[in-house]
Amino acid sequence: MAFLDIRMLRKTYGSAVALDGVDLTVQAGEFVTLLGPSGSGKTTLLMSIAGFTRPDEGGIVVDGHDVTFMDPEDRDFGLVFQGYALFPHLSVAENIAFPLKVRKWDKARIAAKVEEMLRLVDLTDYASRKPKQLSGGQQQRVAIARALAYGPRILLLDEPLSALDRNLRESMQRELKRLHQETGVTFIFVTHDQEEAYAMSDRIAVFHAGRIVQIGAPREIYANPQSLFVAGFLGGNNIFKARHAAADGTLTFFGNACSRPPRFNPAVHGKEGEVIGWVRPEDIAVGDPDAAATIRFDATVVDISFVGSAEKLTVTTTDGQELTLQVPMHFAVDIRPGAVLRCAVKPEAIGFLPPDI
Amino acid sequence: MMPGWILLQRLLPRIAAWLLLAFLFLPILVVIPVSLTDREYLSLPDQSLSLQHFASLLNWRAGWLPSMITSIGIAIASSLLATALAAAFAIGAWVHAGRWPTAMRLILLSPLIVPPIIYAVGMVRLWSRFNLLDTWIGVTLVHMILSMPLAVLAIGASLANLDPRLVQAARSLGARPPIVFAKVILPNILPGVAAGAVFAFITSWDEITVTLFITSRRIVTLPRKIWTSIADSVDPALAAIAAVMLLVTIVGLLIRMLVWDGRTPNRS
Ligand SMILES: Nc1ncnc2c1ncn2[C@@H]1O[C@H](COP(=O)(O)OP(=O)(O)O)[C@@H](O)[C@H]1O
Ligand SMILES: [Mg+2]
């Protein structure tokens, strides 16, 4: 049986449905990320697990015990917020000692544990500072150390890195991953940032309107989005319309007809008429690609924007669909809006979605 | 431009500010020389300064000392009660920032808005029904109610700087509500609580309007004693007692300022 087992959780605020029947199972020691746009119910689920939000229906079982209505104080789950929530009147060491004093550990044991936690988050030299005297990243490390000090069964993190700048966020991601591996604690991490989710998680649960719409390993979710929402939410994906003619087994899109790509399944994606496909910007090649088995089409450049590692092109195809693609910087030097590019995509890179979602 | 004009432009606001300050404070400060007069009626000192009127305050039969003790007792009791209730209310409102605290706040702050005389008439009716007119409890409760607004505002102000998530953080770390209160909330709002208590004390200490209506013979607070004395004498002891009251109020404000400044290094 799973370590954490959430069943059919529902929570409404007046007419707003925050959780609409959420099922989730997590194994001990797993790093699971709840990923979704703002307002999709991630915090509500996390706070239900923590015990601060009482679900209307459904249950939460941890290690075989139903904790749905247990007080938060008794759950032994660490909680880390975006705003750190450090006790401003206590020093770094006293903040970390707080849960240990509450548990009435003896002095020597508390001192040793605080020492150990300070070393774990690399803040030994800051033990006597007040939170206000630390940078955002350091404060967040104190908050994590404090939440891990007493050996919680689960660590719940609600967008803990969102307030940090980009470089710091990336080093904190590595730090969190290391802490997860060193402590072996189960992490449930909330974010709206997909790169953050990819970088750290064992599994990602994608939230949409109070439901988990897809759950799986990062690469699996990226490669196989199973609904229009997930395909659109993850990675600046190109969603396009194609026309399926069952009679001759062809799909028509971007102004050419081709035989059915390998990932197209008429039974799932549409037997006849309009179907929905997607292709990643990085899978569209520009110029004269070498491989033979490609689908080629012309597209007119609408906009060029520099994104740092590459140039991002927005183009329209001859059948009027807008696509985004990426080309190396040197390649884009002569490209101007209005230019017509010859594009190519491998049939196996094209995915399809069931029509109704 | 002419330098004189610039000088005037710069100096005028300053002069105006000082004049206004003098206008506010001189009448208050004049009681000090009058209290030191060597004559037997209210006047400025004639030949020499004298402490005789301060000495007469200590005469029990003159009634000043008992009134002072009454006032201090009521002020301590009502300010302690007001501070405790104000803290409970302010913290409750801070934790559940929902709708009823807003309505409650309005009711609680009403003594600041409702004219004291209207309040006084209402209290007379209410207290006569509960047989609380001219009793210690009656006066203490009224003073408590009147001091609540300032205490709530002072405590609320220090709570406004505190992240409500601290409560969730503390509870997730295993702290039950009493520990959350004692170890997390209270240490962070202590300056506000102290300021609230001082405000409440001062409010009770010089309250006169409502007190006049709800007391008669048994409870004679210091302001009431002054009030009745002014009506039938020109005893310079009045000026002496006014100087004492002034002193107590100033000491109270100083304590509050010290507490307030004492917390500044902590915050930056
Ligand atoms: N305390 C609350 N009162 C009313 N509505 C709430 C409350 N908490 C959350 N909601 C609503 O529930 C939905 C989910 O919110 P939340 O779980 O905070 O989303 P997320 O963390 O994914 O941004 C939102 O529509 C939000 O407005
Ligand atoms: Mg949220």
C-alpha cells in the first residue's frame, strides 16, 4: 500500500470548487510535484494534507492511518512557504530548535540536532543571526532546516522558490534535490513553474481546475501529454488542427496531405474530419534538413524574438495556423518578417490529442 | 529673488508651528508655577516658591490622597482588563481575517466616535438596571470599555507587521495554540501590548465625562474630586494636583516612547 493515499478529495468555497475529486498516491521517499496554473487547487490540496484545510469529502491516509481530521500539530508534516514564515524574534538556531523544544527534547540533543541541520543547509556561520539579517535564499534554507529538524514524515513545500531570482532558484533546486536524497523524506512540492517541476521531481501531477489531469514522470508527461490542457500548458507547445480523411488514410495540415503519422490512432484521436495535433518548437527544422522521411511545408515569418539561447520565430503556415519554432542565433541573421521558410518535421514527432477534452 | 522673501518663506511655517505648540502647551504648563504659589488662592507665586500645596495633597482628610488611590486602582484594573481583551480580540481578528472582525472592530471602536456625553447617558440607564452605579466594578468596566479602542489600535498596529502564516508554521512544527500564543505571537507584539496598556491607563486616569454621570458619593476619582473642588473653592491644591496628573501622564507617554523606540533596533 502507498505511503500517502489521497482519495476523492473535494473542497468547495461557496460556489468555487477548489478540489474536484482528487486522487493521489505517493510512495515513501518520493518527490512529487503538484504543477498547475494559479488557482487550480494546488495549495488547497497541500493545506488539506497539512491539516489546515478541512476537505468536504474524501480522505487522506498516511502509513495506514486516516489523518483526514487529525490536528495539524499531530501530523508531523513539515511545511515550507513562499514567504518563509520564520519567527522574526528568534535567531536562526532558535528557529531550528523551535520544533525540538516543543517536543521537549533535552538540551544536549537539541544542540546537536541544530548543529547538524545548520551543517546540512550550510548555514553554520549564521546560527546567531536574526532572519531579517539573511538573504531570501538563506531564509528559505532556514525554513527548510526548521521543517526537517524533527524528522517529519512528509515535507510539504508551497512554491518555496517563487520569490527568489532565477540563478538562486536554480541553485536552490539542486539543494532541495540533494536534501531530498540525503534525508529520504517524502517531498510534496507545489509550483506553477514547469522547469522547476522537471528539474526535481520523480513524478509530476498536473492540476487543472481542481483536478489532477495527468500524473507521471517528467519525461513521460512531456513526451505524452494526454489532453489539450496538458499539451498546451507544458513547454510552449504548438497545437494545430488537421483534417483526417478516413477513406484514403491521410491527414491534411499546413497545406499538405500526408499518410497517417505513426502516433495517430483514429480510434482515439478522431475517425473522420478535424483532429487536434501538437508539435514542439524544437522538433520543427528550418532550411533543408537531411533526413528523408519528413513532412515539409512553407511558412511565413511573422515575428522574431531573441530568447537568449536561440531565436524564437513565430510563423504562419499556408493554411493559416500559427506556429512557434526555434533556430540558432546565427541562422536567423538574414531572416526578416515576411520571409518564407521551408520547414520540416518528422512524422513521429507529431502527437495527437483526443477531441473532447 | 530677494533673500528676505526666502527667509520669510522658510521661517514662517516654523514660526507658525512653534506658536501653535505654545498655544497648546502654555495653558498646561502654567499650572506648574501656580502650584508653587505661596498664597492661599489660585495665583502666580508672589514672594517665594512654596511646596505647601503639594504637602496638603498628602493630608488624608483633604480627600486628594484617597481619590488618587481610587483613580490609580481603577486605572490599573481597567487597563489590565482592557489590554487583555484587546489583545484577545486583535489576535483573533488577525488569525481569522474574516468578516465578523470588521463588524466587531466597528462596535469596539465606537467609543471613539460616539460623543462621551451620549455614552454617559446610556451607561447611567444600563448601570442603574444592573445596580452598578457608583460602584468599583461599574466604573472599572466603563473605563475598560472606553480604553479598549486605543488598546486594540495599538496591538493591531504591531500585529499588522506580523505574517499570519507564522501561526500555520508554528502549528505544523507541533506547537499547540497556547504555545503559539506565548512563544510566537506575544514576543512579537509585546511593544504594542505595552503601548496599549499605557494608553488604556491614561484614558482611565483622566476620564471625567462618563465618570461624573455614573458615580456620586462612594467612588470619587481624582478628576471627579477636581471637578467638585473647582466648583466651591480656589484652593491652589488644585494646581498642585493638576501638576501631579500632568507628571503621571508624561511619565506614561515616556514609558510608551521608550518601549516604542526600544523595538526599533530589533526590526531593522
Ligand atoms: N480561503 C478561500 N476562500 C475562498 N476561496 C478560496 C480559498 N482558498 C482557495 N480558494 C479558491 O480555490 C481555488 C484554488 O485555490 P488554490 O488552491 O489556492 O490554488 P493554487 O494554489 O493552485 O493557486 C481558487 O479558485 C481560489 O480562489
Ligand atoms: Mg497556491
